[in-house]
Amino acid sequence: MDSQILISDLENIISEKVFIKIEKWNLYLGDAGLARHLAIECVSNKDEGPLEAAKLSLQSINVKVGDGVNSVPLIKLITTSQILELEEILESFFDN
């Protein structure tokens, strides 16, 4: 499968299913503009297995907050259930 198609397909799934949790508010990664970056990271970490690829990818992406002077690793903004959701997405996506 072409890597651009793989990334785009994965981006679409991540956009709709994975979100940042802030208090009681869910911001989906597609709306936050982070889905493509996460898809690229996940594909590059594919050989590590789904759970490790999910965690490594989430740790490697820094999300700018406020005026952009500070950033937070994406993994700190994602709930445990969302990490597992991403793992399940990767598991089914990479098995195909």
C-alpha cells in the first residue's frame, strides 16, 4: 500500500475517534489539526507494535499551548482510554 494513502486513511480514522480531554471537553485531533502528525508518527513507529507505537507517537508530538511559547507532550492530554482506542485503531489498521 502506498505510504501516502496509508497515512491519509489513518489520519481520517484518528481525526474522528481520538480526542484531547480538557476538563469535560473533548477536542478531536482532526479539529485540533493534530491527526496527520499523529498518523505520520504512528506509521513511522509501526514496527514497535500497536501499543508501543501509540505511546511513542503520542510522546513525540508536542502541542503548543497558550501563545505557543510552551508546549505539552500530546500523551499528557490524552486519557488512558484514548491511548487504548489508538492502540486498537493501529492494531486493526496495520493488520490489513
